[in-house]
Amino acid sequence: MSTLWSWLFPPGLFSSSFMVDTWEGASIVAVIAGFVGFFVVLRGSAFVAHALPKGGFAGAACATFFGFNSILGLAMFSVGGALGIAWLGRRGRHDVVTALTLVFLLGTGALFLNLNNLYAPEIYSLLFGEILGITHREVLDTAAIGVISVVLLGFLYRPLLLLSILPTTAEARGIRPRRMETVFLIVVGLATAVTVPIVGALLSFSLMIAPAAAARYWTVRPLHAMGLSAAIAVFIVALSIFLSYDTGWPVGFFVAALAAAVYALSRALHPTTRTSSKARANCS
């Protein structure tokens, strides 16, 4: 029994100071990713959510080069990339503009790393996450940016929901699509700044998309879907931390694998999916 208990709850999993910071930071990230991810999926902005974390990597490299807080640099470049996409997207295809912004920011990040002439583990960890190495100061920075994101999303909730579902009605009521899109992209940029230091630029996309996409299979009510999305994200991150602590494998692997599994399971168990599969089988 004691062996089983030690395996389920390894010493230090909840008691050590660095693990307390890990649990706190991961929970904040999961909630923000779940809330923002709902609108990302609803608006079909997954490519933007994929591109901005890579831009944040460039911001962290820039911050290291000039000697200031890497999270601040990450936030500046993420929001700057979001504003660039919003501005350039007014007169061009949104996907093309997003791709070009992604390439430019990645190139800028490579330039700053080259100018440093140093191997920067802190910067490279932003690509894959450093959830078990988060400091108390980073938890506070994450919480501050997360609060700003939630407040902005609260102000945007009703008009953005109407614009996403009934764009014509929203415009008739005086909601300006371009302005709303710009503010929403800023929120996505801030959410990126929150998630990247924890789960990494390469995996924040999965944490922001998979829980929200899975939640939509279980409820059609927006507030319920947002809450369920956040709950799924918290579950994924918490289980990933536990498995990583126990096995020594990267947290990012478990985040990506569990996110994909939760989405696949939600889709497979949804009644509409099962009905469609039976209909195709009967037709064949």
C-alpha cells in the first residue's frame, strides 16, 4: 500500500516550493488558454493561435539581447504580431498575412540569437516549455498578464460572440468588425505571452485549441463551453505535470498527447459523430 501511495503521490509533488509555483502557474495558463481558445475555435483563428507563439519566441530572444525581462519581450512581440496581422489583414488575405508575420518574427528571433553569440537555454526552453522550472516571479508575471486577458475578454464577450455567430446582425447593431478583430487579436497575443513560458511556443497551440474544440462537442451554450474548455485544459496540464514528474519525460509530450486524446475521445463519443458513422455504414 505504501509503495502504491508513493507512486501515486511522489514526495515533493505538492509540498516543495518549486512544485507549488509549477501548479499555480500551470493552473493560470490552463484557465486562460481555455477561455481564449473558445473564441479562437469559434472564429476559425487557429492559424493565428499557431503563429503568435512563434513570434513570442522572437520577443524573448530580443529581451535577452538587450538585457530585460524575457516575458515582457515575449508579450510585446506577441501583441505586436497580433496588431501587424490585424492591420495588414485589412487589405490582404488573412492566412497569407499571418504566414508572412510568422516567418518575419521567426527570422527576427534567429537574428537576435545569432547576435548574442551565446547559447541561451532560457530562450530555447520557450520553444518546448519549462513548466517544472517556473519561478515565483514568473507566476506573478503570468497572473498579471492573465488578469488583463480575462478583463479584456469579459468586455469583448457579448459583441465578439454576436460577431462570430451572426456577423451581419452584429454590424447592423453598430459593432465594427475590424476594430473587434484587432482587440481580439491583442487578447490572443496576451494569452500567448501567458502560455508560452509554461508549455512552450510549439505546444501552446495545442493547449489553446484542443480543449475548446473538445468542449464544443459536449455543450452548445457559450459560457458552459468556455468553462468546460478551461476545466479540460486544467485537467490536461495537471495530469501532464504528474506524469512528467513521475517518469522524467518532457511535459510538452504529455500536453500534446493528452490534448489530442481528449479531442479524439470527445469527437468519437459525441452522439452526432456516432449517428453519422452509422448512416455512412448503412449507405455503403
